[in-house]
Amino acid sequence: MRDIAGAIELPIVLVGSIVIGGGLGYFLDERLHTSPVFTLSLGFVGFAAGMIQLLRRLLKDMKIDGGS
């Protein structure tokens, strides 16, 4: 059951970070009346943060499993 929860959690973390970054960028674009500069840039930052978090969790799980 723990493996299933971990497998479901990983895509949620990645998508959630993109949505949060893009949403914050969209909010800033609306407030500052800019084109989608902040939406795109913060969306990419969210993607990068999600990938880093994803890799950290995978590496942590590999250490717990004995590295194999």
C-alpha cells in the first residue's frame, strides 16, 4: 500500500508545483497588466522545483531500498 501511495504522490507533486507556479504567475500578470511573462516564467520555475522534489523523493526511496 505504501508503494502505491508513493507512486500516486509523485505526479501530484510535479503537477501541483506547475499549477502553483503558473497560477501565481497568472495572478501577477493580471495585476501588473503584462503579457504571459510571469505565467510562463513561474510555470517553468514550478516545473523545475517539481522535478527537483521528484528526484529527491526517488533518490530517498532508492537509499531506503538499499540502492537497488
